Amino acid sequence: MGEMEFNLTPVDEKPSRRYRKGSKYDPIIDAFMNGEEALVVVAVENKDANYLRTQLNKRIDARNLRGVKVSVVNNACYLEKT
């Protein structure tokens, strides 16, 4: 077998994993929270309503927002202030 070159470097600790700050869905939630409407239909190009509900719910949970509900009725995604 041929020899291979390699290098081992000692370190004190592993770096922490980098997580993305925010989400591309945050502006939707921010616009809704800053708006006057209590109920809106959310539509994002090329995104299914159920997928959109899942992503918005993840962001609402991650941001610990209270008083915001996401639902899907007849393949339309709704944001509601409760």
C-alpha cells in the first residue's frame, strides 16, 4: 500500500455547531404581528399550505410567540391573532 500524508493538530475543544440565525419565514410573521389584521391568508410561491403551516409553526415555537395561530383550511394557510 502506498503511503499517505496527513496532519494531526491538537485542540482544546470542538467548536460549537453554527446554526442559522432567523429564517426566511420570519418576515412573514413580523409583517403579520406589526399589521392591524387579526386574520390573514398566507401564500408563498411554490409552497404547499401544509408545508407553510409547518415552517411557520416551527418559527413561532422557536421565537416563543404567544397569541399567533397557524391553520390550513381548503389548502389555504391562515395566520390568526388569538
